[in-house]
Amino acid sequence: MEIVELLTANNIIFVLLSMVILAGGLLSVLTEKLMHAAFYLFLTLVGIAGLYLHMNYEFLAAAQLSVYAGGILMLFIFAIVLVHRIGENSESVSCKKKGWAAIASFSGAVLVLATLFIYGNFANCPAADAFTESEVNMKLIGTTLLGTGKNQYLLPFEATGILLLACIIGALVIANKEKEEK
Amino acid sequence: MEITSIAPWVLLLPLCMFVFLGLTSHKFSGQTSAKIGTVAFGIVAILCYYIAGQYFFGSFSVVNENGYEVFNKTGEVYNQMTIFNMEWMKMTENLIIHIGFYLDPISAMMLVVIATVSLMVHIYSYGYMFEHGHFDEGMSRYYAVLSLFSFAMLGLVLATNIFQMYIFWELVGVSSFLLIGYYFFKPAAVSACKKAFIVTRFADMFFLIGILVLSYHAQTFDFDKLNANNAKLVMDAFQITAESKGIAFLGFPLITIATFCIFLGGAGKSAMFPFHIWLPDAMEGPTPSSALIHAATMVVAGVFLVARLFPVYSFAAPEVLNAICYIGAFTALFAAIIAVAQTDIKRVLAFSTISQIAYMMVALGVSRFGNHETELGFTASMMHLFTHAMFKAMLFLCCGCIIHCVESNEMKHMGGLWKYMKKTWICFGIGCLAIAGIPPFSGFFSKGEILTACFENGYKAIYIVMTATAGLTSFYMFRLFFHIFHWQENEEYATMKHKPHDQEWQMTLPLIVFAVLTVFFFLFPGFNNGITATRGEMEMPTNWFIEGISIAVALTGIGIAYVLYFKKNDMPKQIMDKCPELCSFVYDRMKIDEIWYGITRSFIFGVICKSIAWFDHNCIDGFMNFCAWITKHTSYNTKEAQSGNVQQYVWVFIMGVITIVFLAVY
Amino acid sequence: MSEFILLYFVIIPLVMMGVLYLIPGEKKDLIRKTMAGGSALLVALAAYITIEFIEQRSAGATAPYLFTASKVWYEGFLNIHLSLGVDGISVAMLVLSSVITFTGSFASFAVEDKAKEYFLWFLMLSIGVFGFFISIDLFTMFLFYEVALIPMYLLIGYWGSNAKEYAAMKLTLMLMGGSAFLMVGIFGIYFMGTPDGAHTFEMVTLMESVSKNMPIEWQHIFFCLTFVGFGVLGAMFPFHTWSPDGHASAPTAVSMLHAGVLMKLGGYGCFRVAMCLMPQASADLGWIFLILTGTSVFYGAYSACVQNDLKYINAYSSVSHCGMVLFALLMMNQTAFTGAFLQMLSHGLMTALFFSLIGSIYGRTHTRDIRLMGGMMNIMPVLCVCYVIAGMASLGLPGLSGFVAEMNIFVGSFQRSVLSYEEGNWMFLIFTILACTSIVITAVYILRVVGKMLFGPIQDQHHASLSDANYFEKIAAFGLIICVAGIGMYPSLWTGILNFDLPRLVSLFADKTIVAPF
Amino acid sequence: MIPVEFYLVVSTLLFFIGVFGFIARKNLVGVLMSIELILNAVNINFVAFNRYLFPGQLEGYIYSLFVIVVAAAETAVAIAIIMNIYRRKGNETVNSIKELKN
Amino acid sequence: MDYSQFLLMTPEVTLALALIVLLVADLVMGNDKSKQYFQTLALVVFGIHTIYNFIQGEISGQQEAFSGMYLTSNIHVFVKNMLNVGTLLVLIFSIEWNKKENSNHIAEFYLLMMSTLFGMYLMVSSGDFLLFYLGLETASIPMATLVALNKKRNESAEAAAKYILTAGFSSAVMLFGISLIYGSCGGSLYFCDVVKSFAATPVQIMAMIFFMAGVAFKISLVPFHLWTADTYQGAPTSVTAYLSVMSKGAAAFAFMIVMWKAFTVSNVAETVWHNILWWIIVITITVGNIFAIRQKNLKRFLAFSSISQAGYVMLGLMSGTSMGMGSMVYYLLVYLFTNLAAFGVISNIEDKCGKVGMDDYDGLYETNPKMAVVMMLAMFSLGGIPPFAGFFSKFFIFASAAQAGEYLLVFIALANTIISLFYYLLVVKAMFINKSNNPIAPFKSDNASLVGLTICTIAMLVLGLISPVYEQLLAWSFGVN
């Protein structure tokens, strides 16, 4: 395969997105300032949303953007703002700690990638080339989420309700705390 | 009286007395216990005499286990009779321990000896212990143990099988222990009793091993079967033939090992070299018990044992008999030499006992089945056993009287006592003459026969040694005699509250009885009629040449003693000053005790026990503690693993995953 | 419930525990009376069982176990039964246990501090012991075995002396370690010793099926595991080290029950489980344990010689004597077996006697160091005479129990040794002779104590005014002495009871070639 | 077409970047962010597999939706707890939660 | 759309109903006066739920709903009932604590408890990795807030932070594994589909290990256990009890179901996870025990003890037979009562005088004999001493491992019981043997705790001696095939 052939739009987009994702991720864990980290995280999340879009999963991309970039990241930023006075927010991490972390993550990455590449034969999967460009329509998503049959997810859906309820109650209890102590 | 019905009481009565006196020791006063014990033993003695008399002179029969009627005498030959035999413990089909009553000439003779000496000691002790009496309540204990001893000793001699003998063997050992340790508050007595017990116990271990070997191959414990038909059973079991010595072990004939081990058991009890060390120390016990146990009865158990198994020795293991006679001869001479240098009167007697027992051993050792000449030793030995028991018991009892008066065992506190205690003087003199072998006293006959047996059986060297020993014997006995009764009167007597005197009748009567027995021994019916290896009649040859020499040697000994010790003079001191090292070496019993102590204290205790204890404490225990320590230490040193840092937790987590994946996949 | 008559051995202590629980702790006299009464009941029950056993056997009952009763406990696949039954060996052990419980109760009357709790634990201990001996189901055996372990901890840890906490922990943990070996062994026997789908813990079935079903290699493994497991309790070298510390620190009655009975569980278990279930393996591998037990025989004796603490001396002598039990068992012939079980009885009784006396002496002098005592015979003659008797029993004086046991062991061992020697193997002979030497060493250390502590002049004048035994100490001591002497004088009773069953068990080993490496 | 492996490369790298961040960051919020990175890496996997290998069903797709939801809930709770820590200790670094140890 | 399938899910449905009832009640009971009845109401409601589920009839065989996403059978139901009983006991023990320390958050406490319980239900019954994941998260995220509930102590917050962070991380790791499973096992996450295409390829193995790590975190197996001690120590005692028993038990059971149903093709002994688990068990038991020795805080101590107990629990997986499952559930049942008894005592004492150190327990028997006895029984039972139930449960679970021929593993586990007995005895020693100058003063505990402790004690005493429980469990259990 020649270089030119690889330079399809798809591939280029993928490479760019991946670079954004990885660079964002890397920077977000390496930067010393939390606020910057949050920003880089944002980049990553958006990049991932882009990947979803690239795979024609618009709804998912939207969800990713709204929940992650819109919701979770906001939470982070609030938290950072609340707990961190701007200007004092840099943190220096000892090299030793980074070294340990690097050992773990590097060896892990090598191992997982090696395993995947040496032994993983996803290309031989029966459906390997069944990549369809078609979108997933919303109705299908709806029935899948609320159906009771095979590969339909009513029960998890309901369960998530309880989970969310509990998390709300819990988060409230914890967050309430200061007030009560006064 | 039916023998079978009275025989059990010979054993049961002393046993009951032991239990009774032991349990009631705090209820009765000492005198009461003594009276009860003495009376009870008097009954036992009567029974013994009756049985022995019936056996030797009467006629009766018992039915043996095969249903045949056995008479005490067939023609001139006395039969071995099992009066009763009760199964006590069954070990295997063939090896069954019986407790029984075995009557043959030697056990009948022993019955007489034991009954006599023990009864006399019972009587004597009443006076001795009571007046000497530190310890009134101890007296019940004393009589209880005397009963136990009598029971054990009777059981020993009456044993129908070798295991019964072993059982009672141990029991006499323990009663000896208890009697030696009677004055348990005296450290010397304590160490003496321990020594006696442990040394004999050590020898008993060999006895036990010997029994195990012998009985395993012969598949029986019974003397009857072992000895029968010229020990045929043993010969077959060990595959002994004219050409070969049968089964070998480590290159030695197994039968030799077995019988020698059994002899070693006897050597322990009979204080043969090198097991003799306990006997002199055993004199720490009350003197009457020394008379009974350590002079007359228990110490001859070894001789009795060899005599009991004589056919086995003679036919299957004559080489062991040789060894016995050499060991005996050495012991006799050795003990006699040591006796010369002792100053404690009981010690002198103790060594003389060792020496005299060695005579008996030698006599057995030179003896073989064959003809009258070769069998002479056996009879001589038994005769000497009998005579020795009487005069030695008497000598000890005399010592008891003397010690009672002087309140010391040391010769130097004595001298010139003849004026004060005439009866004792006479009795002691008779005893000394007897042991020296002066006719017509009993010792003369028995010793003469022993020397004859040695000589006639070709053991010339032994004969010479034994003769020399006889000379030494008469020398040291008279040294003792003169030292106690003549020499120079101790000035202290004059100042003593109670002047030395002859004791009351309880203590004097036994002396007289023994003196009579010693003096009039020649009137006794001949030992050659029955107490022989073949249990039949036999001629007792009298070799006047040998008798003459022995009398001469004895007189020489007496003469030297007379010169040196009859009147106070400097000669003994001068002689001793010539070679002080030798004298003190001999006085210290040739350092044999020290060698033993070296082996036991330094080596067994100091090295083996200590190192095992060290090993146990440091290695075994240490290992267990180390395991515990390492666990605990690991626990405390791994605190950091749980550092509280959540990132470290995750690091461990992810590394765990990675490691497992790595291990599982690659 | 008459078929479950054996269960009364467990029920009586249980009921006693209930009664004690209801009695307020201050009423110590009532508690003691309850204990005395209840344990007397146990003795009576044991006596009844013995007599009945002899009668039934004499009448020709040939079943391997008598008084059997079985009830399924865990049904189905597990097939666990509550199976009870006794043969001659267990009868002997039951008598031993009941006697020691009885005398132990009396010896414990001196306990003042938390007497109620003490007796509750004590009873639990005895439940374990009795339960073990009446069970003929491996599971319940193991269960009771462990039941017996844990009360030890508290009894020693609370009521003990010296380094009691250390000792208690060591003892408990080491015995637990033993039970770890044991449990694996039991699983092996259960799963591999029985055909699939018919797994069972019942001894009677296992006796036949284990050697049939289990491959010999596995038999070797499980034999070792079970033997070590029980061997730890039987104080086998080098697993004996809990015993000196444990015994030294335990309160009187606990030492009695522990040395007297609990250590017998070890020998009994080794025989019942390890050897009888896997006779081929024991013939093949017995030599390994013979070396170990032979070592413990003289090792314990030599160690005892240089100890200064009375209880340590006795504990090491227990190592020696219990080593003798296992040693004899491994000789695998009838005489040795008889000797081994007699030795169990004998050692149990005399060591209990020892400990009760030591407890009494210690209670008065507050020291157990023999160097600090002397002339006790003057001060407390009764206790000391009893001590001498115990010592004599221990060193094998004829007429007392030690002798009959040891003689059987020696005769039995010797038979095996000679057989083995004739095949060219030295090992048995060497160890038999070594074991014989221990009788001398025993005499040495016993007499050392007697000489130093009981005889001689009074060492410490403070001791001079001490009192002699009181009534309950006398009951304990005399009771045991009577038993010791009883066995010693009339061994046929016990050899008879044992021999009802031993021939059957000996035949398991009869056709096996006993392996020895040298 | 881009092989699915490439997605895996991205996700794996992102995953371990997240791991790195979790271990190396000092601030608890930063740690939490790293968790988000990891979860996103997982999502990439799910989605890519779904798209490339098993487009017939929406299993991976739905799964990643749920993951997003759960992540949101989790983050909320975690941030609440971190705030709590901050209020008590005055900072919210990892070092502030080292009291419980050994 | 067959909504009737919900009828199979009786426990979940009733629990959800209970949850709703309480939620509504909480909203309705606005004022403080009526709030004091909330606790009673909650207990009653939960009690009704418990009893109702307890008296449900048997289910025939293994059933599934939602096309295999939800699995149920008698043993599942039993596990849930067991969890109910345990939770009820925890609630009973926490009444006093709620009144004193947590008066403002009583309702939340109950709601959170019950929602985590709901999560556990899902975990136990899941037949699909998604539901499993959701169940696990439902059981752990609200749990973090429960852990943080103790407002007076900083430790509580710290514990919660550690818990939520590691939980998040581990669930992410688990998800990574699940995603790879998804990719490599035929694109379906139903257990029954996974097992069909599970061929133990390296990628699948890796995926499985990542997944196992996530669950192992929940069961706190070494090396995924490090959070355990800190969280247990910091959390309110009743929550610790809940964590150590219910959370762990449910996860362990669910783990077994997953491993057996999704990753076991034919025979457990031939699977890869078998070997992995073998080592994990060994390490877990050893590390748990060794770390426990040095602990001075009882809650922390029980945390490490629960780690090693988790190792024993995992033995049940090794055989793959119904005996393994039955023994494991039985073990969990016994462990539940035993550990709750211990925690009951601890929380009682903590409520009364705030002491949790082992040294504080010195001489407890002198002052509070009953507490000491219960604690002692619990320790003995945990140590596996007969005749308490712990002995039986240990015996059976070892037997199940031995059944599969794992003699070495059983031996190692047993050898470890020596260490564990050591530290259990340390507690007993503190209470009975040690003397203290400053013992815990005698107190009278509230009736509810007493009832709870009595139940636990009775259970410890009789559970082993009466065989029907275990027999019934065996009958209900099923093996791999």
C-alpha cells in the first residue's frame, strides 16, 4: 500500500483526531495547572466526540459532548474554581512519582498493545469488513434502550434510574455537610 | 499343710504388709509397725522354712501344667517344681509373663537365706531404729520397705521365668533405693541412693536387652524350658552346634551377646567391676538394711541369676562363663585391695562384700557341666553364698551395734571396744575368722571349695589370684577387727554419756543366731546333697593341699594384721608414708567413681543432654519462634505497603493486572 | 436414646456446662460439687461401658465396634454421619479420659479466680476429648478434635502461669497447624478413598474402601499428612515444642487433661486414621516416622535431664513417653500395639498424677524450680510419697503401669527389629536399642528431681511451715495412683480388652512388607 | 479503511495516559480527570468494536452510553466527596488523604 | 415487549417499591417530629420486604428474563434473601448510631443502603456484562457516600475519597476488560454468548483479567485490596459491616456466576482463570493474614481479616461443582452472621464510648461479659473453631476445593488459618486475659442491638449443627455444567 493511498480523508481525519485526543490526554495529565488540565481534557473529550462522529454515531457524539464536555467538565471546572485560588493552582509532582507512574503505564501500554497486535486478529472477524457508513436512527436507539428482548436494554435503563437517584441523594448528603456542622 | 496352698502366702504376706504398713504409717507408732512387720515376717519365715524343709527332706508333689505329677525328689535328684504359675501378662502367643513359685534346690536354699537374714534384720532393726530413732514415724516406712524388699527378693528367687525375675529384680532395686535413701535428709544418702539405682538400672538395661534377645529366639521366658535337656531349646534356637556358635551378630555369636548382657544385669546388682561403684556408697542406708540387702541377699542376685541359667551358660555360652570368672577374679582382687585402705568400717565391709561375691562369680565361672570336678564350682558358689550371707550379715549387724555406741563409722573413733561390748566382740571375731577361711568356721568350707574348683578346673592363674585375695581378705578383716576392738582405747568413751555397751536383746539375738550358724556350719547337712548343678548328689572332694595353702595364707594375713594393728604403733603410718600416692589412690577407690562421673556428668549430662536441650531450645523452638517472628516481622515491616496513598494503591492495582496478564499470556 | 448411650459422654458435660452456667459465679462450693458429681457420673458411665463391653465381647459380639449408633447428619452428597461406637481401644481411652476428668476436677478445686468460667472451659475440653473417642466418623472425630483445642488457649492463657500467653498461643497455633495437615488428609481420604458418588467419612466403610480405591502414591501422601497431623498432637519430634511450654504454663488440671488425654488423641488418631486406613502406606513410609518418633523417645528423655522446672521435666518426659507410643505403633505387631495403648493409658495416668502433684506443690511453694526446693519429704510427706510413686511409674517400676507398657513395647519392637534385621535392615534395631536406653535416662531425671526436691535438707526455710495435701488433692492423687497400680498389677484386664480388637487390626498389617531404608 | 486496531492503539494509549495521570497527579480533581480519560478510552473501544466488527447490534454503542451516564454520576459523587475533603483539610491533594494507613 | 418478565424479579421489584415508599415518606415527613418515626417505618418496610421475599415459593431450576440478561434460581434468591437479612441486621445495629450521630441523614442512610442493595441484587442476578457493570456501580457509588456519612470524623471523608477513586479506577479497568471481551468474543456481552466464543485466546485472557481485576477490587482480593483497610477503618461502623459482608458477599457470588457462566467452557480446572485465581487466593489469604497481625484498630483489623476471608470464599470457585457453589454461599451466610456479630459488638461499644482500639478491649470480659462472649464466639467462628458455624463453613468450602483435587491450595489455606487464628486469639486475649486500668465501663446496649446480636449468636451456634441449611443450599446450587 502506498503512502498516497493511505492519505484518504478518512485516514487523515482519524489521525488528526487521534493526535488531538492523545495530545490532549497527555497534556492534561502532565500540565501542572489544573485549569489547563481541564482544558486539555476538554480537547480530548471533543476529539473523542469527533471520533464518534467520524464513525457516524452522531447521537453518541452528541451525548459525549453534552454529558462530558458540557456536564462533567463543568463540574470539574467548578470544583477547580471552588477549591483552587487562581495562581496557586500549579502543582509540582516529584519525578519519582512520575517515574513510578510511567513504569506502570508504559509497561501496561506495551503489554496490552503487544497482546492486541500479536494475538488479536480482529481483521479475521466475520464482520470485520462490515463497516457500514449508515447512521443509527434514533428510533432504533429508543427501542433498543426500552425493549425487553435480546440486545435490548430496558432493565439496565431502569437500573440506571436507581443509580442516578442514589447518586443524587448521596452527593447531596455529602455536599450538604458544611451547612450542618455550622 | 498343702505346699500349694501356703506357697502364695510367702509372696502375698510381705506384699500385704508393705501396703498395710505403708498406708497406715501415720496411724501407728513406729514400734507398733515394727512389731506387726516382724510378726508377719516371722510367719513368712516359718512358711519358708517349712517349704524348704519339705522340699529337701520331705516328700510332696505338685501337678505341672502338662498334667503330670511331679515329686520333689526322684531318687537322689531334686526336681524343679512349679508350685503355681499364674498368667500375668500375655505378650505374644509364646511369650507370656507368669508370676509363679518355682522350687528347686537353689531357690529353696535362697528361701532359707532370705527368711533367716530378713527375720533377723527385722528383729534387729527394732532395736536399732528405735533407739537410734531420729525418726519415729520413719520406722513404719522402714518396715514397710523391708517388707517390700522381702517380697521382691522372694519373688526374685522364686521366679519361674526370666521376666518374673526381671520384674522382681527391679523391685528389689527400688526397695534398695528406698532403704539407702532412708535418711533422705542427708545429702550423702540421697546421692548414694540415686547412684545405686541408676547404676543398677543401667545394668538392668543390658539384662532387659539380653532377655529380649534370648526370649525372642527361644520363644519362651520359662527357666524350665530354657534349662531343660541341657539347654537344648536355646541351642536349637540359636542354631548352636558342635562346629558353629550359631547365629551371629556383628561377628559375635548372638548367644554370647545375649547371655553376656544378662550377666551384665547380674553384674550390676552384684557389684561386679565396673558396676561396683554403688555398693560402697550404699552404706549410707541404715546398717540393718545394709546387712540384709547389701550383704546377704540382693547383692547375690547376680550370682543367683547366673546359677539359675547355669545350664544355658554352661552349654550354650561357656565363653561367657570364662569372662565371668575373669571379671570376678579381677573384681575380687581389686575390691580386696581397696578394702585394705578404707577407714570407714562399713565401707570395708562393703568392699569385702564385693570381693566375696566375686568369689561366688568366679566359682560359677570356672564351673561347667560334665563331671563332679567341673561341677564343683557351682556348689561351692552356692555354699559360699549361704555362708557369706550369714557371716556377713552378722558382721554388718555388729557394725550396727558399734556404730550405735560410737556414733561414727570411722575407725579412728574406735579402738579398745572389746572391754565394753564383749558379745559383739566375739561375734565379730567369729565373722572375721569365717571370712578369713579359718576352720571350722563356715567360710573355710565354702572358700576352700571355691579355690579347689578353680584349681581343679585348670584355672591356675585365677586360683593364684583368688588365694592372694584370700590373704588380703584376712588381713583387712583383722585390720578392721583389731582397729575396732583393740588398738588403743578411745578416750572419749570415758566422757560419753552412755558408755559403749552390748545392746539389748533385739540386737544381740540376731548376732548370736548368726554366730551359731557360722560356727556350727559344719554340722549342716551337706550342700553336696542337692544344691548341685545336676540337683543330685555329688562328692565334695577335699584337696588338703589347697586347703592347707589357704589356711596358711589366711593365717599370714591375720598375723600381719596382728602385728600392725593389735596395739597402737607407728608401723602402719610408716608403711603408708612410704607411698602416699598409692595409698590415697587406693583410698579413693582407684578413681573408678571419678571415671564414671566423668562419663556421666561431663559427657552425658554436660555434652549430650546440654546440647540436646540447647538444640531443642534454640533450633526446634527457635525455628518455631522464628516462623512466628518472621510472620510478625513481615507484618510490621510491610506497613509501607499500605501507605495510605491512594495512588500507590492504584499503582499496585495496575501492576497487579499487568503482571497477571503477562504471566497468563506469555 | 439407649442406642446413643455413648452420646452421654458428651451430653453429661454439656448438661454440666448448662448447670454451671446457671449457678452464680460466687457459689464456688456449689460449682465444685457439681463438677465432682458430674465427673463421678462420667467415671461411672465409663465403668459401665467397660463392663458391658467386656460382657458383649465375651458373649461373642464380633462387630468391629460396639454400642454403635449412627444418624445421618449431613445428608446426600456429603454423607456425614453422627456415628458412635467403641472398640477395645476406645473403651480404654474413655476410661482414661473419665478418670482424668474426675481427678482433674478435684485437682482444680484450688482454682479460685473465675472458677465458673474455668470449669466451663474445662468441660468443653472434656467434651472434645470424649467426643473424639466415641466417634467413628472422620468428620465428627475431627470436629471434636478441634473442639478440644481451643479451650486450651483460654485455660492456659488465663489460669496459667509463667509465660502463659506465649505458651498458650504457641500451643494453640501449633496444634492448629497439625490440624491443617490433618484436614487435608481427611479430605484426601474422603474424596479419593471412596468411589465417586459414595463418599463417606465412616470409619467402618473407609477401612475397606481406602486401600481399594486410593492409588498408592496418594496413600503415601495422605498417610504422611494425617500422621503428621496427629503426630503434632502426639508431640512427635520435631513438632513437640508446644508441649514443654504448654504444659509448663497450663494450670494443673489442664496439664493433666492435656498431657493425660489430649496427647493420646494424637497416638490414637495416628493409629486409627493414618495407619489403619492406609496400612500399605504405613508399611512403606512408617520408617520416616519411626526415625522421628524414635528420636523423640530419647531426645525427650535427654532434654528432661537438664531442665530445672518441674513441669518442663515432666513435659519432656511426656515427649519421650508419647514418642514411645507412636514408636510402638509403627512397629506394627500386636505386642507393640498392646504396648502402645497401654503406654497411652499409663502415661496418661501417671503424667496426670505428676501434674496434679506439681500443681499442689507449686500452689504451696510458688516455685517449680527444683534448685530452689529441697527436703519436701519432710514438709509434705503425702504429696512427696505420691510423687515418688509417680516417678517410679514413669521410670517403669514393675507393679506400676509404666512397666507393663514399656515391656510390651520393647518386646514388640524387638520382634519387628529382628525380622527387619534378618532382611538386612539395621534401622529398627538401632532405634529399639536407643529406645531401651531411655529407660535409664528416665531413671536419671526422675531421680534427679526426687533427690533434689524431695530428699535432702530443707532448702528454703519458708517452705518448712507449708501444709500437706488437703482432701481434694488426696482424692486426685490417690485416685490416679490406684489406677496406675491397678494397671501395673493386673495388666491382663487391659490387655484383654485391647486384645478383643487388636488381632483384627493387626491383620491389616500382617501381609505387608515393612520397608526400611537401611 | 482504518483498521480497528488503530482505534485500539488510541484507546490503549489513552487508557494508560489516564493511568499515568491517576498515579502521577497530585490533585484529587486531577486524579478524577484521569479516570475520565480512562473511561473515554474504554468508550472508544466499545464504539470502534461496535462500528467495525459488530455493526449489526448496538451493544457497544449502548454500553458506552451507559458508561457516560455512570461516569457522570460517579464524577458528581466523587467531586462532592473531594469538596468535602477540601472543606475539612483545606486542600485536596492526594497527600491530604494519607491519614488512614498501615 | 414482555413486561411480565419483571414478575420474575420479585426481590428487585419489592426492593424498588420499598425504596419508593421510603423516598416518598421522607418527602412527606418534613418536620422533625415525624422524622423520628422514619427509622421505624424504614425498618418495618424493609422488614416486610425481607419477609415477603423469604416466604416466596421455590423457583424451578434456573430461569432467565430479558433474554438472558437477568438470571434467577433458588440460589440467587437465597443469596438475595441472605443479603436482606444481613442488611436488616446492619440496619438494626445502626439504629443507635443513626439516632445519635446521624440524626439529620437517617432517611438518606436508609435510601442509600437500599439502593446499594439493589445494585447488589443486579450484580448477583446479572446475565450480561452491562447489567453486571451497572449493578456493580450501583452498589459502589452510593456506597462511597455512605462511607462519607460520618460527619464528625475526617477519616470518614478520607475513606470515602479513597473508595470512590479506587472504585472508579477499578471499574474503568473492568470496563476496559469488558470492551475487549466485547471485541474479542463475538460482539455480545450476554454471558451465554460470551462463553460460546470464548476460546482462551490471549486477547480474551487479557480481557478477562482486566475484568477480574475490577471484580476482585470489590471482593478485595490481593493485589486489588489496598483500599479495603482504609475504607473500613474510616467508614461508620455499620457501613463497614455492610461493606465487609454484603458488598463482598454479593460480589463474590456474582463473580462466581460470571466466571462459571462466561469464562468456563467445560471444566474449571482447565481454564486459565483457575490458575490465576489459584495464585490470587494464595496471595490474598497470606497477605490478608499477615497484614492483619499488626493491626490495633479493630475495624481495620477486621478489614484485613475480611481480605483473607475473601480468599477462602474464592475457594468455592475452584471446583466448578454445585458443592462449590453451595459451600460458598454457605460460607457467605455464616460469614455474614459472624462478621455482623463482631461488628455489632464493635459498633455497640463505639456508640457507647467511642473506642475501637484493640487495647481498649482489654478486660472487656470483666465489665461487659456478654459483649465479650459474643465477640469471642465471632472470633472463634471466623477462625474456624468448632462447634461454631465457621468451622463447618470452612470445612465445606475446603472440601469443595479438595473435591477438585486442589489439595495443595487447601493446605496453604489451612496453614494460613494458623496465622488467622493467631490474630483472632489476640482479640480474645485482650478481652479475657489482659488486664486494664481503664476498661470500657459497663453499659447496657439498646434492645435492638441486643436482638441483632442474639440472632447472630444463635446463628453462629446452630448454623453448623443443623444440617438442613447446607443440604438445602446444595440442592439448590448448580455447577458449571
